[in-house]
Amino acid sequence: MPRKNSFATCLCSLIALACCGVALRAAPQPLDVMPAPSQVRTGAGRAALADGFVFTLSDPADARLILATGRFQARWNARSGLSHPGNAAPSALQVKVQTTSRAPEYPTGSEDESYELHVSAKGVILSAATDLGALHGLETLLQLPRRDGGSWSLQECDILDRPRFAFRGLLIDVARHWQPADVIRRNVDAMAVVKLNVLHLHLTDDQGFRIESRTHPELQTQGSDGHFYTQAEMADLIRYAALRGIRVVPEFDVPGHTTSWVVSHPELASLPGPYAIERWWGVFNPVLDPTKEATYALLADVLGEMAALFPDRMFHIGGDENNGVQWNANPVIQAFIREHGLHDNPGLHAYFNKRLNAILEKAGKRMVGWDEIANPQLPTDIVIDSWRGTEAIASSTALGFDCLRANGFYIDLCYPAASHYLADPVPDPSKLTQSQLSHILGGEATMWGEWVSPETIDSRIWPRTAAIAERLWSPASVTDVSDMYRRLATVSLRLDEAGALHLRYRDGMLRHLVGANLGFPGSESLRTVVDLLEPVKQYRRGTLQIWSNQLVPLIGLADATLPESDLARHFSEDVEAAVFAGTRADSAALASLRERLKAWNAAAADIDGIADVYPGVREAIVPAAGLRATAAAGIEALDALAAGRTLEPERAKAARAALDGASADSPSAVIVPLVPPVRLLVAAASAQDRRAALAPQAWQDLVRTLALPEKPPTHSKHYN
């Protein structure tokens, strides 16, 4: 029976059982699986896991599944404390893995990734059309165990699952800050946990050429500072990823972002050199000269060589952010545009991309590029990777191009998980035709490398990228932000088990601030303050730390903070509940909020003394002062709310001024994320006398309006 019919038949059976109340019922508590499966039905029973799991494969020769079950056992044993040398205990839970075919050695993106998982007290049956689907089912199974008291068990359930999009990617920029192979491997393992299936490696940019070319070794010799992957290393990484069901798509960004190319080939730049590797961040002038045949000869050599190394059919050529400065300044190039009827720089860019596409087609590759390459003159089998957003996706799909969405998934911007979670690859179904919708292939999280090192990169990718993975895998209807955060906390632990360092990197970063001793008096205060700060958002760090570049170590306060403070987020959620519930806030809730602010104020007060002993902590003095001012304003507002009195206008004005000060930019490049919820408290306290007379929604609208800062923050220009 075809898999489609099997899936539908099983689903109908589950619905019938649920309606009849025979064996299955609604879950007593929701599952902690992330990404959320397509269909779940849970039963009342539980399967004991006292002795762990034992696997039986329908295809015992499938190396991909053999290795996957081995990783499963290792992670489970590490979590549970179980260890079964040799064969598993006879009483271990039986897991039968049934597959009907093997995916190719290197996945193509067209494979059936669906699976069915049936858990009962008798055992587990995992069925999938391909071993790739079975890999996903194993990751789901590994998220199901729960510990009640001292024992582990699985809830009885039936899961029928399939991805919403075939392309679910993570871009890692290794050009700006070099990321060695071990960094890539551990993040590939983490990708598999949340069912991402495409690793997009941004291999070249102004700051580095990061792959060995055997046809033109001068490229990496002169353009990488010695930091590049050998072809043997890359082939090993590609195999490593393929064994986990993950494709590897390379990116060679041309014709702009090519300083590292023209260091060794200044004759191919659009203006004379010499050139040196760029150490700073931004959009730079060097761009390849599309009028020279030697340019295409070099590209044919290098890209042809790389096409043989990377088995995936997709091949990313960047194509973004050519500012046109060199093309405009070169009279030969401008004459070429006129003589060939290209009209302008975009026409020249389209000409360049046609030539490039011919090179890639000859090598059997499908060209992918950023929004800027979308042009009606180009073949529509080219894929547009959209960083510009919904209008760009609508425009490109209207031209007939397949599209990926990166806009909204820029994890380097340090936005909260919720902001990424609510960005959908399909901009607005009501405004797109069915043909346009069919052209949306999926999307990718983008980890641009300006502000990450091998030490910090995991903390910028995880766990927030799990929210993006869910958006790309789960049904479009799965949008509950609160439930996402509930499960994100659990999957963060699963990512840690798989080897991601997002939870373990903190001690190393604190050592950079204070030296090797982390047990000094006041260390807990420092940890608390760091946990209450976040890096600045968007690209503001570049404007605040203009002295920083590729050669400056990323070991400052901003690097020690996480993109999203859980302490601040939970506080904000509790403030919303207290301020907007009923006609008067609950006294116990207000007291809890006050106690937290009091403790955080005390921790922040310790920073000056710690900084006297440890100079690396001096960066924290200004944000700690902002934290203290924020806490003081919040405590005053909470006292007014608790007493049922309105905060006097002059006191409210002073509190808002203090919060504006706490929001001011500082060279430490961090923010105090407690400011917005405390603004709500001050606004509610200042309007307390109007609360009883307003309907709930009117009250909420009033408080939110009063809480707005005087001047919204400004952000610097996008670059990637």
C-alpha cells in the first residue's frame, strides 16, 4: 500500500478510536516534542523504561540507521544514567524500525521524510518510507520520555508526522569569523535534533576564502589567513551531515563581497588594486569585473571544481549587496553596458548571472542567490533566497522563481525566539496565487558571522533556531507562542545532549571577564546580572563598538549574555498577567514581582565592587546601573499598585526618565530587557485611577500606549 494511503488510513483509525473512547484519549499533559508533529493521539497507558531501549531494524544493513540508533542509545544513557555494556537488558523496551527504502547516500531534498510512531506498553513501532523519515522518528522518540519520581516512561501515543516544507535550512557564515570543522559537526548534530535538513555554508566573503581550491590555491593561500577547509575535510563534513539526513549547500558570494578573491587576482576587480583581506564589517566596494573573459575562466575553474566536491544540486552564488561604486567608476564597464544594450548596472548583473548560470548548469547544478539576482531575463529554474521579506517573495514567485525565506530568520540579530516563530515562509496566502504558493520551498535560519566565535556561535544559534525549525516543519496552524517556549526549554536540554554548547559556554565567557576563578565572592551576583542582560539587537553593535573587527577577540560582556534572557521574559509574562488581569492586580503576584526586582537590584549593586577587583567586569558597571534604576522604578510602581493608589505625575515622569536612561546605548553593547515590562508597571500605576472605569481591552490599550518610550530605537543598515 502506498505511504500516502497508509498515513490517511491510520489517521482515520485514530480519529475513530478517539471518538469512540476505546483506547485513546486527550493527553493528560501535552507532549514536549519540538517541532510539533503533524498529528498526535495519546492514550492513557505508559511504557516503562527501567532498562532502556533495544532496536530491531527491518533493514539491518542500513548504515545510516545503525549509526543513528547508536547515537540514540548514547544520548539516552547519558540522560538516564543507564549503561548496558554489550546487549541491552532483556526487559528493555522493544523498538521496531520499519523502512521500505533507503534514501541516496547524499539526500537530494525530494525524499519522503514522513514517519509513523506507535508507542504502547508492549513496545514501539517506527514506520517510514525511507531511512530519512526513520531518523526524524528516532529524534521524536528521544524527546518523548518523561521522569516521574525516579522512573522513566513513555506515554502511549500514535504520531503521524511529515514536514511542511522540503527545505529547512541553517546558514553558517564561516567567512567573517572562521568556524573550524568541529564547530560545524556539533551544530549538524543539533540540526538533526530539530529536523533541519540543509546546512548552507557561506564559504567566501570580503573577510575570507574558506575552502581549498586545487585549481587556484592562491585563493585560500592569500585570502584566508590559513583558516580554510581542505577538500578532504569538507568531503568528511558532507558525509557526516549526510549520515544525519542533512544536505550541504555551498555559497560562493559573487560578484560583490569578493575582496578575498581579488587579493590574489586584483586584475579581475572592477578597479585596480592592490587589495587586502577586509577586517571590518559592512558593504565594501570591491566587485568582480563582468566584462573580462578571465573572470569567467576563473569562475569556471573554481566553481566547476567545487561542483564536483559538493554533491548537492543546489549551488548558492550570493549575488547580494553590490553597491555599484566600482562599476560606476570604470568607464570601460559603463561602455560595455551601452554597447551590449544592458541599460544599467542591474542589467550588467543579469548578464553576469546568465554567464554564471551557464557554468553551473554545465556542472549539473541549480543556481541559488539572494533577492538581488531576481530578474525577468534569467531562467526561472533559479532559486531566490529572500532576505528582503514578504514583498520580495511575492515579486519573485510572480516571476516564476522558486523561493526560500531567510527574512525573519536572521538569528544573528539577537531577536527573541517568538519573533522568528511568527515569521512564516508563506507571507500572506490570501495575496498569493496558487502558482505563487507552489514556488515557496521553505526557508533557513541565517547565522551571519560578524559577532560570533567558535566559543559563542552555539549560543546564538540555539535554542532559538528550534522555533524556526518548527515553523518550517510543523503545520501552519501551530502558532501558540507560550507552548513554543514551554517546549523550547525542554528541547534546549536535548540539544545540549547532542553536543551543542549553548548552555555550557557561559562559564568560559565569565572566565574571560574575571579570570579562572569563578567561585569568588559576588560571583552569583555577576551571573545574575549577566542573565538579566541581552546583546543589542539588529546591527547596533557595529555602531557601538566601531573599534572591533575580525582580529579583536569576542570575549566581552555582550558575548557572555544570551540573545534572550529567560529571567526577563518570565518577568515580563508575569507583569502582563498582573497588570491586565481583572480590575485590580493580585497582591501575591505583585509581591512576587517586587521580590525579584529587589533581589536583582541587590545583585546589580555588587557590580561596582566586583569591577574594582576584576577589570574585565568594568563593562558591566553602566548596564548594572541601568538595571538598578529599572528595578527601583519597578518597585515604586509595584508599591503603588499594591496600595491601590495612583503614582503621582512627577514620580511617573521621573521613573520614565530613569527607564529612558537605562535604555541608552553604551559601549558594552548590551540592553536591559527588564525596561519594557517595567514601563508597563509604571504606566499602570500612573493610570490606576482610571482602571475601574475602563473595559479590559480599553485598559490594556491605555497602558500600552502610556508605556511607549519617548523615542523609538533606531537601527543601522542591514548587511550580510
